[in-house]
Amino acid sequence: MSFFTHLECSVPCGAAPLDPRGRHFLCTCGAPLVARYDLDAARRWSRDTLAGREPNMWRYREMLPLFDGEVPVTLGEGFTPLFHARSLGATLGLDRLYIKDESLNPTNSFKARGQSAAITRAKYLGATTIALPTAGNAGNAAAAYSAAAGLACEVFIPKDAKRPFIDECRLYGANVTLVDGLITDAGRMAAETGGPRGWYDVSTLKEPYRIEGKKTMAYELAEQMDWQWPDWIVYPTGGGTGMVGMWKAFEEIERIGWMKPAKRPRMVSVQAENCAPIVRAFKQGTEKAEPWAGASTLADGLRVPRAIGDFLILRAVRQSGGTALAVSDEAMVDGMLAIGKHAGVSAAPEGGAAWVAIQQLVADGAIQPTESVVLFNTGGALKYLDVLNR
């Protein structure tokens, strides 16, 4: 059964709850909408029922936006490995460093989770064409899941994006529009083109369901760590749905009784030096992040000059007692190579950035040698191999 009940404003602004059986994108106040569940009723759902379920994110379907009788659009996403990176951790004197390897999702990144949830909901809401702006991996995932759902897909991507991202969208049958500028420019064009045509927009946080797919990373982490939170989660942040989704999941997991309320992980948001709006806002103490002018980085997933959910990201970081750090492109590549050499993991620059942030936190004395640390490798290196030759 499903405990999914309604949508509400993430602020909240006082707007009435919305029926999720209708199409809804942003709240009338312009803030993102979030999915809500009957958490009191969900307390009768035992985590013991997970035993024997298929190893994908839909093992938690009771707390996902799927109504009774509906079948998810799935390619086997989720339940990615969490492994003890002993050799990598030893280089910094860390006894309990873990890597959650999202590169093993379909289309090679964590974006598969969000698009599986969003396109499942879009299908049951009667969508015929999916549309979105992308820096790369989100477009690849949207194209793949649209194909699996039998829907058309329109992808708007900066023309200077890496060729593998563009080609993979086309591989899955998507129509690709190359855009002068950044992902914000692609988003504007996607809205102007798709709005009048009724295309279903799955832009980051402009619809409520990609967060729901991403939050399953926290459900998996809890299950894989025997229902104890790590001390630290280090997460590369562009649009921020992964960070926002996991913070949402912590509360859900506690409220339904699967874990007792406890100290949650310290959340670390990692960005690129030349595109770090969240880091700047964190240091300035503001609730929202001003757009970053002249954004540039070789990590396409981090080249997001403005995140619509900036206040939600900053809230998670601050309430957890975490921090936000910026990393240079050169250091990211060094991080990729270190993770490959010492852990055997194919890490995108975003994952490399997370490793560099851990190095900084250890050097500063913030992370202690005995604390547990989870590095999220959000994507693989195969689409980025050209950066290794720079």
C-alpha cells in the first residue's frame, strides 16, 4: 500500500495542500512543492518487510509517490553499493570512510533515481512529452526513463556540454536542443518552448517528485549501515535535490519509527570554486543564494549558478551542523585519480570534489579519525575521461 497523501509548499506559505492526482509544479508562491505521507499510519509498516524485496529504490514504495495498483517506470535504479574504503581512508588516517557509489545506477549517475520517480508520476498524470534543461546526467536519465515509459523527451542542454552527454540523450531517442549559455539559459528556453505545448517539465525542484527518488539514498544508507547514521555525509551539490531529499528522508525514517530520533549526519555541500553560490551564501549567513556570475567548471553537474531550492540546501547544512566547501577543478581531477587508485571506483569530478572536501575537513580538524564518513560518488568517470589529460 502507499502512504502518499498530498503535496504542500516547502516554505510553507499557507497555501492549501494539493491533490497529487492532478498536475502540479511550483506552489503559487513560486517555491518548490514537496510530497507528504501519512507518517502516523506508516508506523505500522515494519522495516522487517524489506527482507526479500528487489534490490532497487522501489523497495521503499510505501513511502514513494506511487498509488496502489501503479507500476513504477524502473530500470533497476537504486540500492547501490556502500562499501568500506579502507585503503582510501588510510591515506588520511580515517578508520571508517565509506563510498556510496551512485555511478552504478542506470545511465551512470544518481540522476536515475529522480527521473524514475518523476517520470513514473508523469506517466500516470497523462504526460506524452517530457522536457527539461540539463547539464548532462539528468538529461541522460530523463531520456532513458522516457523511452522506458513510451514517452517523448525534449532535452535542452548547453552547447558546450561534453559530447558524451549529448550523444547519450540521442541514444535513447530524445530530441536534443543545444543552447548558448548555461543550464539557467537552457531552463528558460525549455519553459518558453514546452509551456505552450503542454510538455511535462521535470526541471530540478520545479516538480515535486525527483526529490522523492533522491531521498531513497538516505533510506538505503540507513539500511546498509544497520540503522545507524554516519557522522558525516559529504555531497557534491549542483541543483541540490540529493541533499534536500536525504534531509527530508531523515525525518520520515524517524517519524515512522524505523530509527529513534538521534543526532543526524553533518551534511557537507561541496561545490566548484568558480560556481559556488551555496558556499558563498553559507559563509555570508544568508537564507538564499545569489546567482553566480560567470559560472564555469569542468564538473558539468556542479555548473548550476542558481538553485531554486537554495534555501532548502542551506537549511539542511545548517540544521545538521555541517558546512559548505568549494574545490578547484584541478583538485577535483586529483580527487578522481585518488579514488580510482586507492578504491578502484570510477568517480566523476563531482566525486573527486567530495574527496578533496574530506581532505580539507580532516586537515582542519573538523573530521576526527574515528568518525564515520560517507562520500557520495554521484556519477562515473566514463563521460569525463577527457579531463584526465588536462
